Amino acid sequence: MFEGIGILGIPFRYSEAIGNVMKAIEDKGTGNTYRDALVIAIAAETKLPVVTSDTKKYESISKIFNVNLINKEIIITSDLPGSAI
């Protein structure tokens, strides 16, 4: 998908993952964007969760790629030190 270009700091292996997420978005008709594909692909590859204020937007695509979503409001309203964003 991103053959012939590189983004400093992002390993080339993400290119295949981004392509797979884009294909799933197209096949499933989730309505997600390229930006969403990039976020989900990197989170899936690194096995890190996505913190968002719009969990519904990523819900269907995150399930396909086993990406955990964390609602930003949970962090903001938490009593943990350093939780204010």
C-alpha cells in the first residue's frame, strides 16, 4: 500500500498491516478512514490499546484485529494520580 515511501519512526512492516485493515474496512463496510486504519494497524502490531473519546467509531474494526479500546472518559474521571488529560 505504501510501497516506495517511508515514514521516519514507523517500521515498514506496518504497511502490510495497514493494507489488511483497509481491506477489512472495505469488505465489512465499517465506514472507517485511512487514519483509522493507521491507528488500528499500529495498535494491532504493537499489541497496545487505543485511547479514544469515540469508542463506537473503532468498535467493529477493533474487534476484527483484537485491539482493545479504552474510553478517554474513564481515564479523565479516574482517581489515579496523573490521570487528568
